[in-house]
Amino acid sequence: MVDHHHHDCHGHHHCQAHDHQETEDMSVDEIVQRGMAQLKAAGYKMTKKRQEILHLFAENQRYLSAKYIHQQLAKDYPTMSYNTTYRNIYDFVDEGLLEATEYNGEQMFRINCWNCDHGHHHHHFICTVCGRTIPLDACPMDQVKTDLSQVEIEWHRFDVFGKCAQCKGKS
């Protein structure tokens, strides 16, 4: 059973910032091609719907809800069920293409930051108005691991929520 309610460290013991290629540096087409190749390698069928789901995440570069993705897909695929959309999104999470978080009581997803070092992860500031994300270099686990040296930590979650610079000025 995969727990989708956190950023997962997958048991890796370091959270330092690494030099990595943010998906922001890749074109939308490059992100989609890379994601589809990863899905194919994992045994998934290459479908236009999966490609369009990836495309929506790649072009938006922010947290989106499954409901939003389904509404966008319904324009081209009116018979596609919400459950199919949701299942595909969670397949993408399981394959590391998307990361999930929760805010305002709703599961939200964004394209993952790719890096050849699969132990790499980082946390985000998430705008509660527009869903924009800003990667954070710091990881609070370094201090927490010192405080909790007697326990075995399996995973952790850390997100910072607020209004981004653009949305802060609109209130």
C-alpha cells in the first residue's frame, strides 16, 4: 500500500540540496516525452489520454487537483470517467512522475522535479491561491534526525503554505 499523503523519502537518509535539473528548465514536450518513456519502461500502455494528462501537468508547473485535470480532459474525452483520471494520476505518482500533497482538504498533484539521483527530494512553498510552487533548499529532517536519533524514521512530509509574491499583492 503506497501512502499518497506525503513527499516520500523512500528511506533515503539525506535531504541536502543537490545540483539538479528542475523540470522548469525542460520544455513541455521534453517533460512529456521523458514521462511517457518512463511509463512505457514500467509496462504502461502509451495512450493519448496519459500523454495529455502529463502535458497538462508539464505546461502548468504547479499543483493541480484531479478534478481540474478531469475537467480539462472532458473537453476532448467527454466519456472519460473521473475514476479513470484519478487512477492514471495515481499511477503517475507511483512511478515518480508526479508528487502529491494535500491542502484545503484536497489532494493536489504536480510534475515531479527530475534528477538522476533518485534519493534527491526537496520540499516546496505552495501558494494557496494559485498553486504555484517554489522549491526549498532546506530540509528540516537534518535537525529532526538529531532530535530523534533513537527512532527509525520511515518517511516525512514538509510543505510551507502561503501566498506567493503575485497573489500577496492582490488581497
